Amino acid sequence: MSAGLEAVEAYLAPLPEGLDSYPECGMKGATVRAYLGGLPAFTLSPDLPEPIAALFHRPPKSSAWVPEVVCHALITYVAFDVLGGEEAYLEHVHRTNYALFTSLAYRVLFKVLSPKQIVTQASARWDVFHTGTTLAPVGKIGRKGGKLAMRGPPHHWSPLLSRGYASSFRAAAEAGGARDVGFEITADGPGGWIFDARWR
């Protein structure tokens, strides 16, 4: 079994209904398309479950909502069997999300706001791309940093996925003009993660 298939199996194992878990949690098709965009040519393993393969072969419309667990499974597979591991995956997430956030369709959400405002208004920004989960500031957000809490059902995000979201958040902050953005990530129970952000 390949590293990607093993990682998908490990991600799905603690979920109550495997790929059918948490149907209330969705991801915007634009995010899926951004992640898939720019990938090198590759062939999916025939052992990959059909819902995951279908998401790759028939990418959703940008405005569509897609079951997030299936998205997470595809992202996990691609991270290892296409991109070659965690570091390459994190770089790909950052690059594709920065391109998305600075695109004509979404530029207005980020360019008119400072990094502090982007973090303070994280919930509204998150809700543009996600449903069924939350992202919200924790305590006071300063000019040079602050904390965000990402919360959802148990085991919805693996440690790998949480680091991927940190790369996405870094791209959002940079789209708002931040420099030298860094995140410290800690688990917040079985269904959440805390991101402690710093920038200048």
C-alpha cells in the first residue's frame, strides 16, 4: 500500500462513518479546484475509494459545496502520493491559496483589510469557503498577532490537515499585507485546533 493510501486509511479510521462522516461539513468548490490546480500530471491508485476518485475526475463548480471529509481524504492522498510528502504539500497549499485569495473573485475580501482585521473577521472569511465548522478569534487580536480557534466534529482534521490550514491562513494574512507570518499549532480536544499567529 502506498504512503498516500495509508494516510487516507489512517485519517478515515477514527471517523464514525468513514467517508460518509459529517455530511454537514462542506468545502467550497473553489477551494478544491485551487488545491488541484497546478498539480503535476498523475494517475490515481485504483484502490482509492470511488467518492475520492470522483472528486478528482469531476472537480466541482467553484460555487458548489462538497463534502469536506471527502475533500480531506483527497488532499491527504495527494499530499503523499503526488506531492511527495508534508513539506511539499504545505508549500502547495500556501501557493494555491495565495493565488486564490488574490484572484479577481476574492481579492476584495483581503486587499482592503489589514492582517489584524482579517484575523478579527476570521469567522466571516471562513464561512465563505466552509460550512459546518467554525474559525473564530480567541481573545484580543493585536496589531502583530493573535489566536484563532478552528472547531468541528471529532477527528475532522488530522495533524497534517491542521498544518495545511495554517499554510492557508498564512496565505490569507499575506494577501492582506502581512510579512514573516508564523503559526504555532496546538490541539484543542478531539475536534479543534488553536493557531497562535505572529506577523509584522
